Amino acid sequence: MTETERETIMRIFWGSLPVFALACTLMSVAAYTQEVVRPVPGYICTLLSPEDLQIADPSELPPVLAGPSPTAERLGIPTMITIVKWPRHQVGGYIEMLRANGQTGWIEASHLRPWHSMDNTDGKCVPSLLSNGRVGTHIR
């Protein structure tokens, strides 16, 4: 690669960076501006274990499964705040949970901890239906 080609690539990269950053910011704002429609009864918030929160590679997170078995279909990975059925519905070592799309899934109980405010305030986490039709959380 010649010096001119390298300079052209760097100029394109640095010129595109502000546009990319703006797009990421707008997507983040759009994701966080959903209105809470109502609480979702029968579910509570939990947190992934501190060990799981340290994982940098999402493929290493515990799987969300279609059933309470290690051989069940893999549906995806959990979010930091995981919404679980309450009263707790545990089969074997798996707890029933609710995914953002409203689909039920199962996660190994050993990966979950009781929810607490990350800033040590008396905050409360409420599983909620959002205005975009997805399930999320409302922290108050």
C-alpha cells in the first residue's frame, strides 16, 4: 500500500467517524426513549452474577434456552438485568425467564443474583411493557 492510499483510507476513516458516532448516539437515544406502558405482573428483576458481568465475549455468557435442559434449543444470551417468573418457577437447575420479545426462556439459576441498585440507592426495578411492544425494565 502506498503512502497516498494509506492517507486516503485514514481520511475516509476519520471523516466517517463523527457520522458513525452520531448514528450510534441516535440509536441509543431511540432505544432509551421508549415509554413504559404498564408493569408486567408475575415477574421480577434479577442480575447476572458478578462473574458473568465480567465476561467481555458475549458468546461466553450463559445461554437462554427454550426449555429447562442443557440440550434445549439455544434462544440467545441474557441481558444484565434478567426478568424472571415470580413466584420463582424452577425446574431442575433452570429458572423461567422472560425475553425482551415476550418469549419465555430458561437460564441456569446459578447465573442469577437478586436485583439491587447499582448505585446503592433504594431504587426499584419493575419489569414493564414498553411502547415499542417489547418487554424491558423501569428503574425508579
